[in-house]
Amino acid sequence: MKTVDLKSRKGAIIGFVWMFAISLLLTGCGAGKVASGVSGGELQTSEYRLDESCALIHIYRPGSMVGVAISYNLNLDDEVVFRVKNKRKTTVRVTSEGLKTLWAKTETREELPIDIELGKEYYVRCGVGMGFFVGRPKLEIVDLQVGKLEFAKIKR
């Protein structure tokens, strides 16, 4: 006959239910409008060919179990350009040169300044780091060859 300690099992079930409820709450908190472009057509999200009239920013989040339920909006200056989720990618076409800021916010704001030059491509890897209540956004520019390989692995 097998003896089961119901107190420890009950505590584990309650803990699981709490964690599940919290993850559902956090997943829904960041929902918002994702813009398709800036007025005047300065940037648009889609697949584009590189030429001398624009720069391309390839934005992606590789698959990871860390923060899998956490998503956030990625902004280029004051415009939302992408909803960052696990195993997602997009390309943003920028038609004006100069210093711009990619940024995202969950419980903290993460900024990545990027000096745009027309005719160039940039790869930005997004992720989630540990936070107190919610994961924190991580943004980094990666090498062109590494970025191309990681970007191509994401099917969506």
C-alpha cells in the first residue's frame, strides 16, 4: 500500500494554479495596437529589398523557454513597429538617415540607439531577461552574418 502526503501535494497544486494564473495575467497585459507605418510613409513593416533609398532593420526573437509567455511592443522612436513574441520576426524599412532609438518596456524600459545609414541592413535580436514581476526586454544589434542565420531559422 502506497502512502501519499496530501499536504505537500495540495501545496504543489495551489502553487501551480497561482503560477498559471499569473502567467495568464501577464500575457494579456501588453496587448496593444501595432502600427503598420509612420504618417508620410517613413517606415513600413513587411519584406523589402535593400537599395540606396532605404535601410532595413530585421527584428527577430529566437525561440527560447525563458519568458516564453512574455511579449512586448518594440518602438522606433515614437512609433510601434513590431509586437515581439517568441519565434517571431519582421523587417522594417526606414527611409530617413540619422540617430534613432529602438525601445521596449515591460517593468523597465530598454533602449537601443541605432545610427541609420541608407543602403545598410541591421539585425536586432530581441529577448527577455529576468525581472522582478515581469521579464525585462533585451535588445541587441548583432553581426550581419549571425543575424542572417538566426533570422532565416525563424519560419514565421
